[in-house]
Amino acid sequence: MFSSIILGAAIFSGFSYIAWQVGSFSFFPISYNNWMKKQIAPIKAEMAKTGIEIIKLPMEQWEELSTGYDKLTRKFSLNGIEVGVIKSIFHENLILIGKKTQLGFKNKFLMLVLVDDIELTFVGNANETQVFINEKKIGVINLKNLTYNTSTGVKARIKSSNDGKSNLLEVNEKKVAYLNKVDNEVGIFSTRLTEHIDSNYDEEFVRAMPLIIYYIIRNK
């Protein structure tokens, strides 16, 4: 069963590879799950209004991911929801994001991320972001240190490389990819996010995707 899940993920795109992990994660209390569902519903509605459809890439083609983030809502709506999309260097829609910021608290937010066939939910404050799939917590991102840890043993981090011109993505102490630094402006899609992804570590790159998404949009 395990091998068939991994094989299927490799054939299709890799993001289903994340989903198999959730079986061992703890549920949050029902009241918390209900709160999350209530908060996500209007975000989904705003995302649907854009009419954006995302495409699925084979796992080995994620070197096409760009550093750009295009805000589809030019100003916050009355309900405080902003929608944007991360594109490929070929202007393909890869990751659709809806973010609701708590009124008066810029650092408190709930974010829904659609990537491939996975829905990720980020619940964040000034220090950390909790990451969920299907109301199950799968990991925590430390916003200051740019680390991502899951209860299944995935430990990812982004740190400065030796040359100081790019950043290094490590997953479980493996050097997976060099990442270009991200411009604070929006709508820039000509620059690849990755300088290079080690072909031996495509799955590790996918495992670290929540951290990678945060890295792209954190200053947008």
C-alpha cells in the first residue's frame, strides 16, 4: 500500500505524496475544526470568483516555479480577504492562495492554498504558522528561522548559502535546492525560484512545499 501511494504520486505530480502522511496526525478539537471551516468558506468563495484554474506539473518540473506572486484583488475586500496566484516562469497558474487577515492584527491570518490536488490551510501569527490538510495538523513553520517540522519527521529549513547570493533549501539535512532571493514586488514571473533542484530529491522538494510557499509570499 505504501509503495503504491509513493509510485502513484511520482507518476502524477507528487503532491498526493503529502496527503498519505495525514493519517498519523492528530485531529484538533471539533470546535476548532468548526471554526476553521467557517473561516475558510468565504475565502473559498472569493477564490472561486477569480475563475482561476491551476495546472498540475509532474514532480520533476517544479523548477519552473517562479518567484512572482500576482495579487488578483487589488485591495482588501470588506471581509479582509486577499486572493493571489503564484505562477510558473511560463505564466501558468500553479498555486492559488486566499488569505484572510484578522482586522487590526496584520500578523494573524488564515490562508487557504490550492496546489495540484491538495488543499493546505495555514493558520498564522507573528511567530509561527500551523499547516493543515483536511483539518489535520501536518506541521509548523517557524517564521523567523524559516524552518518547517512535521510529526512524521520531515525537517526542512531555508538558510543563506555560502555565496550570499541565494538561499539553500535543506530537507532532513539533504541539500535539495538553491533558491533565488524573492523580490518584494508582485507580478514578477521571469525569475525562477530554484537555481537547481537535485533530481535525487524531487520528493523532498514536494515535502517542503508549505515552507517554499511561505518563502515566496512572506513579504508580498
